[in-house]
Amino acid sequence: MKTVFSPVQLTHDPKMEISDGMLKPAVEIPSRAEMVRNEILDRKIGPLWTPQDFGRAPLERVHTCEYLDFLESFWSRWTAAGRQGEAFPFVWPVRQLRSSPTPTHIDGMLGRFSFDAGTPLGEHTWAAATASANSALTAARFLREGDRSAFALCRPPGHHAAADYFGGYCFLNNAAIAAQWLRDQGTARVAILDVDYHHGNGTQAIFYDRADVMFLSIHADPREEYPYFLGHTDETGEKAGKGFTQNWPLPPGTDWARYSEALEEACRWLTVYSPDALIVSLGLDTYEKDPISQFRFVPEDFLRLGARLARLGKPTLFVMEGGYAVDALGSNCVNVLEGFLG
Ligand code: SP5
Ligand code: ZN
């Protein structure tokens, strides 16, 4: 299985984040990607490729131009406003407040294009996020060219980012961009299975009214866990997409026995839908020792997960999402890939 990764993805290097309402050391850090890359090479999963630059067009198929312009120009606006260091949003257009016209002040723009304060933007965020998206696109290209599977070592992650807002350490929705690109290349039906501990709110929002991209997510119950405001069982899609979104919120403390029941249900949906390509939003934060999460996967469970996904028999693109137990991240991630390869 080919892996795609660019060292440019390491340049987004936040020091702090606002987590649990407090300023804390950042957990979505460059060493995450380095740990996974090293494990890929050590365990000889396959060759490492650097991404091709797909330009802006495939990003615009998922994100609004206004949002992409904001991300791209953010750092020059921020420094022109006399600000320094990484930036956090702090005011949002909730409910009765208006989200248009778009503010011209950088503080208003930050709130307009985000949904949380936990996601620092820095000087190199745009470069790293576009490199991450290009890794997903390049891996998708390998599927189009006939590979049975590919791994996009995406970091920063993507599944919390929607068409016009960032959050949850995510800026560009790598999995959604790859899914849309596959559609545009002629892949008729794509399914995204999101196994990150957190609900993939951005991906769900992007494809909510569509039947050509199914979205399935198994995650911690949003009543108890971030992102709190999406990911409930009654969210099943709308309009043409009715029935093409499914959610399995699970309680804190969920272990493999409970998780695999939900996974079997998701696999039944996938079998019936029979997509031409499967994209796995691969979060490793279901691990029992993850510092911000509360599921109880042991390392062998990641092998089991990979093996189960292989049994679906579909061309499969793995796109990395979360996972913050950095020392174990490489081995847990490669366990899924190795489990898949058999
Ligand atoms: C891609 C991804 O996994 N994003 C996750 C973003 C989570 N941000 C909120 C973190 C809140 C952590 N609360 C932990 C409580 C136990 N200390
Ligand atoms: Zn997560």
C-alpha cells in the first residue's frame, strides 16, 4: 500500500490550544505525522510518495472561495493588524446574529469561518493544510489508477472542517476533497466511513443532501463529547441524501466488543450501498490511552478494524484524522493498515 505525505505538512506547528476552556499545550502537533511516517517505513507497509499539487480547483469543489481566500490570506491580514503568534477565534455569528455580510475585520472573519476556539491558525497553516489535502488527492489518484488501497498520511486532519468553517484542528476536509475528486473523475458512488473518536461533523455537513456520497460515522456520543452539536442518531440526511447519512454515537468507555456491533451495522449499510470506492476517515483517538478521548481500543483492536474493512472488498482510501497518544500513534495506525493488508 502506498503512503502519501509531504514534509510541508509539518510546518503547521501550534504551541498552545484552548482545550476544556483553558489554554493548554497543543496536541495536534507535527510529531504525530513523523511517528506514523517512521512506523510505515519500519514495518515496510509500502513506498512513501510525496503529493502532487492539484491546485485550487479540487478544494473549491468542497469549500467556498470566500473561505479558501480567508485561510490563504489569513497570516498577512493577522500580522497587518498588528497581531503576533498563533490566532484563536473568539466571537461567532450564533443564532440571531448574522453570518453575512462577511466582516472585514480579522476578528470577525475568524469567527465567521470557524466553529470553535480550540484550533490555532498560524503562519504556515495554509501551506500545511493544502499539502495535507494534496496527500489525500494523490492517494485518491492511486485508487483511480487501480490500486486496491492507499494511505493518505493527512495532518493537519480534516473531518471537522465544513464548506466554510474550520475547527477541531481541521482546516480543509481532506476526506471530502478526495471523495468529491473521485466523483468528478467518474467514480459513481463513494462511501466515507468515519472511525475517529469524534463525530465527523464537517464531512456530514458537506454531503448531507447527497446520495452519491454516503457518510457513516461511529463516534463518542455528542451529548457527552466534542463536537457536541452534531452526530446524533436522528441525523440521516436530507432531500436527495435522505438515508445516506448514518450515525452511531457510543458512550464513553466503549470497548471493541461494543464498538464492533456498531461497526457491523455500518458494514451492512456499506454492503447494501456497494460503493465504487470507500474512504476511511481514520482517527486513532479511540485508543484507550488517548489523552483527550474515552474509548478503550487496545492495539490489537486496530488490527481487527483493518481486517474487517478489508472484508468489504472495496477499493479503500485511508485518510488519517485524529489520534493524540503520540508515542503509540504510529503503531496503532499501521496496525489498521496491516490488518487490512492481511
Ligand atoms: C481531528 C480530531 O480528532 N479533532 C478533535 C478535536 C477535539 N477538540 C476538543 C478537545 C476537548 C478535549 N476534552 C478532553 C477532556 C478530558 N481531558
Ligand atoms: Zn478525533
